[in-house]
Amino acid sequence: MIVTRFSQLIRDYHRLGTGDVFIGQVPSSYLKSLLLTDLTERGVRLVPSATAQVLSASKVAQAFLLNPWMVPNTLVITRRKELLDAVTTFSQKDMRVAITKADCLHCGHGVRKWDNLETLYSCLAFDEKAFPFVLQPCVTDFLDVRVVMVGDFCEAYSRRNLHNFRMNLATGGHSEPHVLTPAQAEFCRAVIARAGMPYAHMDLMLLGNGSIHLSEIRLNGGIHGARIQRTELEQMKQARLVELAEQA
């Protein structure tokens, strides 16, 4: 059986098993992790994969699983002890300014800059709801590039903001088309493969020394600076999912 709607998935949930396929994403809810785990255990193919869906929803999950592609010293902080240890480690390495990313906030709303690491600890150590989050050194000399990849389709554009360290367009930035180098394109394909994603919207940090780092990746994201229209993009995504579902 091939299931293409979440309502159908729930209706036929207890009859699904090995060989069945669900094309689509499980909506965010308190049951999402259970559904993804249970369906996978029962042999139901998920397109996109369970891993891809979890990564798309969680910056913390990305920072853990895709850490080799991120800025060095990117950490997942789950409790006060880890935060205190990280403050010490950052200071020892002379990394005085840090960025934190709240787990499930988008459009730059959960990104915060800390000029003093002790202030970071003092503010977050008393707030249990702040955990988990991503901590990484603040990088200033880089080009922010949004990349949209679906199969053989790829479009990229840079994002700049002269008035906010958050480069995304939602905070007042502007965009310009960007042509990926072969190395940048290969970097993107490697990240997508590790994430198990059929397509992706990803943000790259291109440093002045030529190094490439992943900022974040999602199955769906903004395309305000892209030439492709949303309707066309969604059609390409759906065709890609069907193509993968039909593969043995």
C-alpha cells in the first residue's frame, strides 16, 4: 500500500507493515517521534525518511548528526553542567563571542549572540526551558548562502544584512544569485546524503579562507531570494518523493 496523506496514514495505521510506503511528513506533535519510530520498526518505508524528518525539525539534532560539516566547536548543550564546561572550553580556546540557537525556532528568532560567556551562563543556567540548544563560536567573516536542491535541480543565492548579524531575509537582508563551485555543490550533496533527505533547503557559511560550513538544513524553507516559484518547486519535490517511493 502507498499512503500519500497523513489522514490516510492514521486511518490505516494499524494495518500497515513491511512493504507499505508513506509519502509525506508526519506533522509536529507529541506523537511524532513515536509514529516515526514505530512505523520504521514495523518496516513501513517513509519518504522522506524518519531521520530526514527529525533533522528538518530540530537544530539540535542537526548539530549532533551533521556536526562534521558545521563550524568547528559546535556543541549540543542539554544541561547546565555541559554549558558550564563549554564556557570554560571556549575561554581556553580564546573564543570570546558565541552564538546560541534555540531548537525549534525559525526565521532567526531563536538565534542569539553573546559577547560575554559568563553572561550566557548566568542567563541560561536558571532557565530549564532553554535546554537543549546549539552553541557555537561566532563567525563574522563569511558569506551566507541559501541552497535549494531537488534531484538535479539546484539554485543558490547569497544573503547579506548590514544591520543585523542574522543574515536571513526575514530580518531585513537582501539577496543576490550565487553560482556554487564544484566543491560547494559536492559539499551540499554530501550533507543531503548523510541527512537522508530527498531534497533540501540548506544554509552555508562560506568563509574567507575558502572553507565551507553548514549552518542548517530543512526539507522546507523560504525561497524569497530564489528565481523558482513555490508552485513549481513543490511539484518538483512531490515528483521526487514519488520517484523514490517507486524504487525497490
